[in-house]
Amino acid sequence: MDSLSTRIERLIRPGVRALRAYHVADAGDMIKLDAMENPNVWPGELEQAWLRALSDVHINRYPDAQSQELKDALRAFMDIPVSVDLMLGNGSDELIQILQLAVCGPGRKVLAPTPSFVMYEMIATAVGLEFIAVPLRDSFDLDVAAMCAAIEEHRPALVFLAWPNNPTGNLFDALALEAVIEASPGLVVIDEAYQPFSGQSWMSRIEQYDNLLVMRTLSKMGMAGLRLGVLAGRRAWLQEFEKIRLPYNINSLTQAGVIFVLKHQARIDQQIEQICAERERVAEALEAITGVQVYPSQTNFILFRIENADVVFDRLKQSGILVKNLSGAGTVLDDCLRVTIGLPQENDSFLLALEQAI
Ligand SMILES: Cc1ncc(COP(=O)(O)O)c(C=O)c1O
């Protein structure tokens, strides 16, 4: 009989064994500015109304497999053209997985600029797709010539473009995206996770390109805990992806919970406005600190470079502030930290702790 470790080695694919599980830091009692969450909680009376809406859900029954009422609410909320179809995922992470499962096979490739959202590569490795990373320019702009050359050489089945990009925070030039879409023999997925903070979208251009998909999430606008991602695209594509989606991937409480929240658009808009205003205030305050290089952001986070980022990160933690440390991997992000915009007083605590840390 094989030992357990031999059996694992024999059965688990090498690509999977080489992966490291996605690490989620334990924030404990710290001010949590590491995961691009909306920091606002709902006031008591709205929370009570939300709980009443949830109490109407019969959890002994399976959820609506098509999430039809939720899709209708999303369509109105996100201004999605009627000609475009929707597929929902348990977060956009699941949509990225469904897309990659649909195209994986021997010799198939996925391409994305780097640095970008880590799940594109993690999922590619997990499903056995070759991942092609095309470095961004030093300014973190898209290198269109390098992207088009790599697309021509590798003919990727999927290209992922986070717009705005995580972790750099910038919006790539729209003409650069057009060039990539037009050069791609495969699908191009524009991941608009941070669209609420940039206010710009490709949603209305889906009809213009037959290889364009647009992805959104509700995570960054205050519903990260409900897990809901939205994929918009032509029906012909989505019909194929539907074959891979598990029938009840959006649970009943998420469906009812999001439908309730979307009825309060003015409140969500107001929170987003406040986050954007705070982003500008924090960016200015960071720029005023000697030794800090701030990258422009169209998101709800700010990437900044600072000497001895590892030490600064640890000191911030000791002061009870958790940000994301992107340093230490020997990449272009060395000495970079990423801070999510929190409540005004949380941002103040962060800025004070940062000044003390350096
Ligand atoms: C660009 C981008 N896409 C997708 C996601 C995943 O979002 P979700 O919570 O919907 O899985 C993230 C999360 O940080 C992200 O930064």
C-alpha cells in the first residue's frame, strides 16, 4: 500500500500540487483595509427590514436555479441592454472558473497582463490551462504591442483584462483595449469589478464585438459576504457556459438579500461617492508624506510604493491596521503596499500609523 504522501503525489495533478491555496489574512481586531470591501454597515432600521425580507425565504426548497428575479433587478441596476444575456456566479471568482473550465484542454492558453488579479492565473493552473503573463509598462499601462504580439503567438482562448486593474488601480486606455479585442481570436473578458468607482464600462459595447464578455461583482459595493458575480455577454456564448454552471450556485439567501439591497440604489450610490471622495483625500495625504510614491486610482484602493515596505507593513499591523503587502516576491510590486479605502476615521488611523511607521 502506498504511503499517504505517495498517493497524493500520484493522484493530485502536479500543477495543483505546486499551487498555494489563496491566502486570506486573519484581521482579528485590526482595522481591515486589505480586501477592497465597502466599510459601511447598514443602519439598524434597514438591517431589520433586510432580515424580514430574508425570513420570507423557504430554505427547505432549492433556490430558483435561474435567479430570474435577481437577474431582472441586476439588469435594471446595472443598466444592462436587453439584447445581452446574464449568467450569475458565486462571486466573480466562480465565473472566472466557469469560463476557464469551458475552454480548457490540451494546448489551450489564457492570457492576462501582469500584475493583475491573481485568480486568473491560479484558476488557469488549477484547470490545466497554460497561463501567459504579459508585463505592464512601468507606468502600469497596457503594453499594446506586447499584448498583440503575445496574442498572435499564443492564440489564447481567453484574455482577462481587469478594468480598472487590481492591484495597480488604473484604467487602461480604452483604445488599447479595442486593439486587444480586435487582435484576439479568442474571448476577451473585461473584468469590471471596480466599475462603481471608475464610472466607466464596456457593457454597452458587447453588441459591437462577438468575442467580448463583461464581468461585474457586487463585492466591492458592499455585498462581499453574499458572493455574487455577474457575467454579461451574447446568448450564444452564455448558453455554453450555462452547461458548466452548477444548477443552484446562487443560494436563496443571496438572491433575496441582493434583491433587497438593490432597491436602495441611492444609499449605495451615496456610499460609493463617499468612498471616491475619501480616496482622493487619502491619496493627497499620502502624496504629502516624503518617501511615498502614490499610483493613481480609479478604484476603492490605493497602491503606493515605500522604502522597506515589509517593515512598514509589520509596523502598521502592530498599530492595528491591516493593509495588503505586495512586496517581497521579486516583482515590479516590490516595496508596494495596497490600502483599501475605509471609513474616514479608519483612513485617518491608517495615515497616522503610516507616518509613525516611517
Ligand atoms: C479584478 C477583480 N476581479 C474579481 C474579483 C473577485 O471578486 P468576487 O468577490 O466577486 O469573487 C476581485 C477581487 O478582489 C478583483 O479584484
